[in-house]
Amino acid sequence: MPLSWGDAQPLLMGLQGNIAPPSWHGAVPNVSYAIGPGPIIVNFDIEVTFNITPIWNVVGRLEGHQADRQVLLGNHRDAWVFGAVDPSSGSSVLMEIARSFGKLVQDEGWKPQRTITFLSWDGEEYGLIGSTVYGKKHKDMLSEQAVAYLNVDIGVGGSVFGALGTPSLLDLMVGVASSVPYPNNTEGVSVMDTWNRDAYGPLGSGSDFTVFIDYLGIPSVDMYFDGPTKSGIYHSIYDSLYWMDQFGDPSYSFHQGMARVAGLAAMRLAEATVLPFNYEDYASKLTQYLGTVIEIANNYNMTIDIEHVEDAIVSLTKKGQEVELEKAHLSSSGKLASNEDVMALNDRLMLAERMFLGAGIPGRPFFRHVVQAPGLYKGYEPDVFPGVIQAIEDGNITLAQNQLNAAGACVRSVIKALTPPSPSAAPATRPWVVPLIITLVGLTVLIISIVAFLMWRRRSRSNYQKV
């Protein structure tokens, strides 16, 4: 329950018992920072109104040359109270990107290679309702067309840049962060200079990327400027325009910086000849995540067989290297994004993430991604190889092994999805060839038979006349 220090002071003064560690101490006057118990009793009166009401998602499309390939950019606009940080800082970023892209269309006649879809979600604070319903309703279309989902929820809550997402998009975010100036007017300093790429980790939950990565297997990133520690205003009455004007981003330069980062990421995904997905990076992250699983298993005195998954990750590393060479070759060939070879490679890169979808975590079938999902007991925070870790924590070693084996099978499916079809398989793409050959052979036999019959009949008549 967020309180001002003035309201909290008499409660803190009434606490007795042991004194909290110095790192817990604030600056409230006349408070010893004892941790209790104490004689004070606090009564809460809580009023909650339950209403059934419509919610509204707002969807805008900037259609590209490849209209059926979509880059998704989303933010929710509903808030707990005033919501200057969460979500309005992100909403202003979404609107500014849409305005800027619209100006490019109007003034320069720009049309992106791929469609850019702007998504303003409703009902996020009630359980990600707007985005989840949209994802489920349009499941087939999104599974076929969505290139990636970029999420900006808390656009600006501080001055420290951060991003979390699927490993295949790390290269994209490093490139974007390296291209955008850090918004403090320091010449020659980029956002990348202030960001530790090793902090780029898996997504958990708590925002609208959840349905896209966990249920649909669409590569996703969540990006933000925040503080090294939370400001304390999260989901409270203090998340206000006054706080933003006075403390959060008085110059609004970080709002501009966030619009540049998210806008450039969307533009590069929409305009790239070859999609900037890197599965060699993915394999490297999977190795780290597998190490986390081993550590947790050791903590629970469990031994699980990781050889199957290790071998699959090694194979994915090799396949990722092959794909990087293929990408470099096509990028340097001068071929356009509409070229058949380029489009085929891009579809393999885009759809490979879907292969990480399994049957769902036991008891939690919505979370289908075998690599990342929110931990069952962790709130927003993620677990890697979530089905495995949940089974370990539940003490079920058989289920843990089965979940790990299933994850290994998904990695193998990703490798297969990244592999181009072999030339010998090409005739299978033309099913009309075999029937055509059979028909031609049949016609040839028929013609020969007719000619032979006519010749026999003519010879027979000639013999009859002679007789």
C-alpha cells in the first residue's frame, strides 16, 4: 500500500523490536527503523466497485509492400490511477512514432517493405485482457504473418535503458541502441554505451508481450528507460504528471530517446532486406539457460540427463552460423526483399520461433514456449526452461526429465525450420508434374494404338481386294 512519508511516520514510529539493517533506513524524522512488532493496530476500509464494461483496442496499420508480413508495435493505455509513467510515457512514444511515420508517408511517399501495425491495448491492468483476447482471436493470422512484437509499457521511469526479449532479437537491439544518441546531450555517447547487453534476458510476464511470446511464439522485445532502483511510485497515486515534470523526465528528452529506439527498431524490422534475427545468439543464450537449470537441479539434489538438449544446442549453434553466412550472401547479392530466395529465408527466420512452442507447462497450458515463461511463484519474473524448473521445484524428477526432453525436441524442430528445403525436394512443390506425365504417356499410347489399328485395317482391305 503506497503511503506518503507523512502518513507512514506515525506507523513507523510505533514499531519496536530489532532495528532493520542500515540499507533499509530512509530519512523519515524521528524513526528508529525498528522492524516490529509494535502496539499499533491499523484498520483498512477498502471499497471495490465491480462493473462489467466494454474495453477497446485501437489498431492502426501502415501497409507495406509485403502486406501480409507485419511488424507489431504495442502499448497499453489504461492505468491504475494517473499513470504518467505506467503507461502514458509509453503511450506518448507509440503516438509519436505513428505521427513520425505518417509524416514520412505524407511528405516523402514512404512505404515500408512490411506492414507496421500500431496497437493500443485496453484492459492491461485487469490481467492483460486486451492483448490476450486480440492474440487468441487472431491466432491464425498472427501465426502466419507476425514478424515480431515490440512492446513499450513503461517508456520512461528513469534514465537507465533496458531491454528484455527473445535471444534472436539481441543483434537488432544492439544495433539500434548503438545508433541512437543517449538523451542527456552528451556528445558522442549512444544508448548502447550506457547499456550492458549481458542484461538482456528472457521475458516473464506483467505486460502485453505475454500472449505473443508465450502463446503464439512470436519473437518479442520489451524496452524501457527506468531507474537502477524502482522509484516507489509504481501503480500509485504518485505516478502523476507532476512527478514526471519534477523528477522523472523534466526535459522529456528520455521520451524522445525512447521514441527513437522503439521507432528505429520497428523501421529496421519493416525495411530490412534480410530480417535481423540471429540464431547463433539464441544458441548461446540457451547454453546459459541450461546452466541455470543444472544449478537449480543441484540445489534440489536432483540429477537430470542434459545430453539430448546439449547436443541439440550444439547443432543449433552450427545451424545459426550457416544461416548467418546465408544472410550475408543474400544481403551482399543486391537482391531485393521481394526476391523469392530472400523471402524464403525471411520466412524461415520468422517462423523458427514458433517451433519453440510445446504442449504447454503442465497445469498452465497457456504458457507454451519451452524456453521462457513467468515463474509460477515469481510474479512477473521469468523462469528459463520453465516446465523443467517448475517440475524440479515440485520435486517431480520424472516430469522434469520429460519436460527437458520435450524442450530438446523443440530445439531440433527449430533447426529443421531454419534449414532450406533440399533441391531433391523441389518437385514436391509442383504436384501437377506427375499427373501431367501420366496423361501424356497415356495419350501417346492411345495415338500409337489408333495408328496401328488404322494400318492393320488398311492392310486387311488391300488383301481382301486382291482375293
